[in-house]
Amino acid sequence: MNRRIRIALFMPSLALFGGLLTWALVALPNFGDYRGPYGYILNRVVVPERHMSNVVTSVVFDYRGFDTMGEEFILFIAVTGVVLLLRGDERHDPETMNDDIGSDGVRVGGILAVGVAVVMSLWLIAFGFVTPGGGFQGGAALASSVVLVFLASSWRAWSGTVSDKVLDPIEGLGAGGYAVIGLAALGFGLPFLTNLLGPGKAGTLVSGGSAVFVNWSAGMEVAAANLILFYEFLHEYIVPLAKRQS
């Protein structure tokens, strides 16, 4: 298919997408105009019922935890599919790469930033039921924190920090752990994903009851999934490009 035909097929699709996007943006309600009753109801009942200060995380991992499990497995399946497409047979030796960052300031500042970002990411996960945060946000931040090792140092340092042999089991453990917690409730004769420990003490790390373990499972899965994507993309595209240019 030549360039002219591709453009001819692309332009109508672009026009249709642009029209739908414009329609959606024009139809948005005004800022602060909330018409649904559920948000107001949850704001009134979450703290008395669940002892969780963060309404959003309580909804995600408690009130509608089953839906969130589906979203987590969507990410798991999507990453698996992408890895199957990206992963090739050739493996590159990190010792052959000469991609060290030349600036000492960048290296030192970047490595220090890794420690700060990791701590903040774990804080986001741990305090997800108290302040804004949670497993999904903290997991994505944790993955980005580890990528700083590559950006601030070298491929050798990055490949020594992460490995698909380590990340794959962690991703599976995070996704599977979510389901196991739900099955544990069934073992006690309760509905799937029922909060086994009940509401904890409000304003503390255990305010979510057994939903805390669901939250950490999601954080593990999201962090590992994103790191697997980074690892495969760097391994299959960035490393061969750097070797050709060196």
C-alpha cells in the first residue's frame, strides 16, 4: 500500500475521530457541576461504614473491588500480549553497551532521585486509604522510579536492577494475590472479596481491613507490569539502536 492510499484512508478516520472528540468536549458539564448522586452518598457513608478517609480508594478496593480485579487482569493480559509481540530470540549482552551518562551531576542527582521516588511511591500505596493514592497510582510511580536508574546511569545498571525472570513472578503474584484474597472470603462462607478483617482504625495504615492486602497486590501487579513493558521495549529497540550507533 503506497503513501497516497494510506493518507486517503487516514484522513476520513481522522475527521471522524476529531468530530467525536469535539462533540464529547462540547458536551462536558461545567467545572464543578456534578449530577450523579453516588458521590454525595459515598462521602456521607464511607468513613462511618469503612473507616477509610480516602473515598476513591475505598470504592476501588472495597465497594467495587470485583470490578477493579477485572481491570487489573486487563492490564495483566495487555502486558502479556505486548511482551509476546516485542520479545525476540536475540538477547543483548549489557557488557557490550557503552551508554554511561557522562555527567557526574546527572548520575548523582538521578540516583538520589531514585531513592526519593521509591519511598514516595511506597508511601502512596501504603497510605492509599488515608490520603490520595493507592495501589494503581503508587505502582505506576514505583515503576517510573526504577526507570530512573536507566535514565540517570546506564543500561548495565538498569539490567542489573530489573530482570524479566524476577518481574514475571511478581506480576503474577500481584494479580493472583488479588483473586486469592477474594477466594479466602468464599472459604469463610462470605461473598467474594468481602472485607474479612472489617473496618480498621480510621486514619491509620490498617483502616482498610483486608482491603489493604488487595491494595498492595494491585500495587505489585501495576509496578511489575509497567517495568516489564519498559524492560522489553528498551531491550528490543533502544539497546540495538545504541549498539548500531556506538
